[in-house]
Amino acid sequence: MHHVSFLRRASLLLLLLVFPVHTCEVRAQAPAKAPAKSCLWKVTSKENAIYLLGSVHILKADAYPLSKAIESAFTGSKKLVLEVSLDAMNSPSAQQLILTKSLLPEGKTLKEALSPETFRLVQQRAESLGLPMTALQRMKPWFLSLSLTVMKMQQLGYDAKFGVDKHFFDRATKETKEVLSLETPDFQINLLDSLPAKTQEASLLQTLRELDQFESEFDQIIRAWVLGNEKKLEESLLESFKEYPDVYEKLINERNRNWLPKIEAFLKDGNHVLIIVGAAHLVGRDGVIELLKQKGYAVEQL
């Protein structure tokens, strides 16, 4: 899996493996035979055992059924824990916050917020997609980047309703399992909005230039996810953050540390729990799996 800069892949990461932005989904083609491993780990303490599943927030219907190990982990768990409550994320208050945070201040336009080169590319891409500039001119760069990625994925036939989080949330709701969350919608929305302006524009610029390459990049990441190939996921997702350590710290590392005491509490709870977070949070030396190993818990990839 070749190395790609963080900026080139920023929108893909946010949609796929970092935040459950519930707006689109990606294809995970099943291998010829069931893989030996999946992106699922069992963590055991003296009191309890829990499961951590690395999520792809966007998938197609043909990604299902998932591995027997994942299905068993869900069936045997009393509770489901997600990054954020899907009900809360879709609530009127969260949608209003997204609207507020995604727009530039009153009286300011995208043309003023971007360099002439980036704005020219926005115009070109909007024209090719049949989008009126009037619909885009108030969007902040981070939101426009995500919106363009969503539109591209929708053109390729992807649908958010098949994301791993949504899939198990719907099943848990139907089976009346308790559903909990690690973060609030407000936290996630504000975190995205807090990215530096230069980083937002650089990400948008790369999105505009390389939008047509997203499908092949999805395929590489999803293949590694289906096979539970931790090394490939780490190489593809985390190596590229080295150029932007401050972004890595804010989007990945800091959140991993914040989740750790909450995950440890579940390890003492006595009830089996399935915790689903973006796969980028589980791999690498700063990932949740490694943090749990350092704490002395027994960890097994299933």
C-alpha cells in the first residue's frame, strides 16, 4: 500500500476511519475465502472480556455478512458502545450545530477565504459536477472538502446506511441492547471545525485535484480492513500523519487517551461489551490496542 500524504487523504480518513460522519459509505469486497483475522480484538481483564472492532464508517451492502468472529462478538455482548450516538448525531440540535459550524461568518465568502488557485479549482470542480457556486460560497473549506468527497462516493454508488456503526446500531436497537457512546456530537463537530485554516485549505486543494483517485484508495484501505491487516492499515493511515503531528495529536492520539479510562471501566463492568471505533484509532503505537497492552491487559486479534 503506497504512501500518500495526510492532506491527500484527509477527507477519506475522516469519512472512513476517524469520524463516523454519517453521510456516505464504501465497498468492502469479500475475499475468495474467509480471512484468518478481522479488525476485531478481544481484550481480557481479571473481571471481564470486551471486544474492540475497528470500523469502516462507509460500506456497501455486499460487505455483509461480516466475519463469524465479529458476529459472535455482537451476539455475545450485552452492550454496544459507539464513538457517538447516531440518534444524537441526527438530532435537530446536532444538525443545527453542523449548519452553524460549516458556514463562514456572515458576509464572508469562500472566494475571500481561499487563495485564487484553490478557488479557481473549486469553480472548475463545481462546474464539472453540476453544482451552483451559490450553494458553495458560504461553506468552510473543511466542510466543502467532505461534501465533495461525499458527492463523489455517492456517484460511485456508496451509501451511509451500510456503515459498520449504523449496521450494529440498528441491530442493537431492534434487539433492545443498551447503546452507549464515547463522545458527543458537539465534541466531534467542534473538533473538525477547529482544524487550522491552512490545513483546511490544503486538504481541500488536494481533494479537488485528486477526487477522481479516491475510489482506488478506498479499495486499498478496505482490502486491508477486510483482512484485518493491522500492518497495512497502519502504513496506509498513520504514516502519512507524520507530516502533520499536531493534526495527528488532535484527531487520533488525544482521543485515544481520552477513551482509555472509559474502556477500562467496561473491563471492570462484568458484562461483555462490543466497542466500535474508527479503525485508525486501533492500530499503531499510539492506538487503543497498544495502550491497553501497555496497561497489562491480554489482547487477542480475532
